[in-house]
Amino acid sequence: MTLVSRIKEVAQKQNMSLIDVALKAGIAENSIYGWTQKTPKSDTLSKVADVLHVSTDYLLGRTDEMNPSTTETVKKADIADDELLLSFQGKDVTPEYRDAIIAILRTMPDRDKDGNII
């Protein structure tokens, strides 16, 4: 599958035309059609990938996984950890508020006595 055909396929799934994708990416409306003859610049391809919410590797056919970046590592914290630091809106949560938050979490009905989700 070619670059243009992959872009077209993803765009169609999102009810967009190639012109729609180009305009949303901030490039000339017929640019993508020209990619059958020449290779786009990497920053231009990245803009198109962002509009379509897929990776550039997917568009280039290097992978069949559309969104590898969405498989981010999730940070987990154990509320039983006395060294656990919390922040909210960029500011540290005081130890008193931290204890109150942990107490609330421990009283939630879907959690066991240690605060773990059941």
C-alpha cells in the first residue's frame, strides 16, 4: 500500500477527504496527491499524521499499528507508600491533604482496606 493510499484510507474512516486532511494540516490542498510522485518533507508528513491521529511510521507502511504512541506507560502509585508525593496543578500537596486524600480513597466502596481497586 502506498503512502497516499494509506492516508486516503485513514481519512475515509474519519469521514475526511485528502483535501480536508491537507487543509487541517495547514498545507496546500492538493499536496497529498503530489506525494504519489515525490516524498513529502518529514515535518509535513508529521502534520498529516497528527491530523489523522496516527504515527508517521503507520503512514509510511513501516508498521501496521496505527497509534503506537497511545500505548504510553501508565504511572502507578501505591497509596500505602509513605514516600508517595502528590501534586495538583503543578503544586505539591501538603502532607495533611495527602493523608486526607488517602483516607478518602480507602473508604471508597470499590476498594479493599489497603486502597486497592477490587
